[in-house]
Amino acid sequence: MTEIDEFVFAIDLTFRNEWRNVDLLSTSVQNCFLAVFADVDGCHTIAMVTGELLENALKYGDWVAGDRGMFRLRVGSSEGDVEVSVQSPVKQNDSSATSLLEQVTWIESFGDPAQAYRARMLAIANDEQDVAPSRLGLVRIAFEGNCRLSAKVEHDAVTVTARFVPDRV
Amino acid sequence: MEKLIHGDLSIEVTVAAGVFRCAWHGRSSERAPAETLRPWFAKLLEAVLAGAGSIEMHFEQIERFNSSTITALIKLIQTCRKNNVLLVMVYDQTLKWQRLSFDALRVFEKNDGLFHLRPV
């Protein structure tokens, strides 16, 4: 995947908030990238990142009062980087949105995402009561996908973006 | 021990010389896989303990799994250790995603020898 600048790759769509769409969309993204780049490992990584972001949005989005039209997936390449972002509706002052922003900050506070992943796994193992959500998906994106994560909340929507350089996938 | 079939995931069990070989196939992408896996793991552990056996989980053929499945596997490692049951996880090291996912679990390998990762 070294010739990404020679290709135009962009996916931008809104879709229904149904769990089965996670698999449908991540598989579609994987197949699209495979058609362009023919890199099986890299395409699997992009599918994993897409799937984890979509799962996260479905689990923590406001699907009762929120605007379902705000469920949006964007995948594209820019200046040699590939970005996957998922937008989902969120309640104002919602604790899950705050928690998500804190999670992203926590992950980015580690110099090496492998350390963050290890710390999260150990926390899960030590949580015998299973009271807290595992929140393993985002840190998996950072570690396995070698992605930089960012998140923002605006206009009753939260957007989480994973950005990685294809050569490093 | 009955085979597990749920959604796109199946786990087939064969027993030989006290080793319960569990072969994962398909995809584990349910919203809450632990709801299915945990009770199945509990039955598996019960059968293993009854025969003083061990467990080999084979992931070479699985297409993908989500982070919730990894969480369930971490819980299984802990449960097996508490019950002094040997658990081995076998994965395909030629697949980058499997190598990354399973190598990370080495943090749970300890001197007690109750948990091993075996790349093939």
C-alpha cells in the first residue's frame, strides 16, 4: 500500500443503526480496499478499525432521541494517510461522550499504544465484578491498527477518527 | 461437550487423551459475545475438570473477532487459572492480525504454566 497517492479512495455514507451493519460495512470497506491495494493484512486492519468504531458508536450513541441521520461512516485517503471516522448522535452533557473523550486522551497519553493495550487488558482481567465496560475497542484500534485516535463532540454528535499511514499497517 | 453455534461463529470440540480441542470457525462479531461464550465456557470447564483434562483453543481458522470477544477470552484465561486448568491458545502467526491479537496475550503467561500461546 505504498501507491496510495495514485488512487482516489473515499467512502461517505449514512446508514441505519443496526448491529448487523457493523459486519456488512466493515466487510465492504475491506473488500473495497482489497480491490485497490491488494494488501490482505492492511485491508483486514482497516476492516477491524471500521468495525470497532462502528460497534463503539452503536453501544454508546443516543439512538432513542438522537438524529439517526447522524450515524455516518467516512473512510478516505489524504496526503498519504488513511482515515476512518464514525459519527453518531449523542445527548448533551452525556457521560458516555465524556468518557469516550477521556478514553481517547488516556490512550494518546501512552508513548506506545502497546502499553495502553496491555494496561487495558490487565484492568479487564482484574475487574472480577465486570462492573465497568471493557472499552477495549478503541485501544485495540490504536495498538493493532497503529492508529492515532481523535474525538470531538459538536452539534449533538460525537465523531471518532482513526488515522494511520498505510505503509505502517 | 456440544458444539457451539451462534450467529456466524461455531466452535467444534473434540476430545483426545484428556485434551479438549476447541476449533473456532467463522466470525465472532456479536454485540455481547460473552452472553453466549461464558455459559459455554462454564460447561466446557465443568467437563474438563471432571476428567482432569486441559483445553486447547484453536483460532487458526477464525476469520475475525471483535474486542468484546477478546474480553471474554481474557476472562476465560483467568477462570482456567483459578481452577488450575491448563489452557493453550493456538493461532496462525502468518496472519498479522492474529499475531498482534494473540502475542499481546502473553502478558497472561506466568510461571505457573497454566496458560500458553502456541503460534503455528
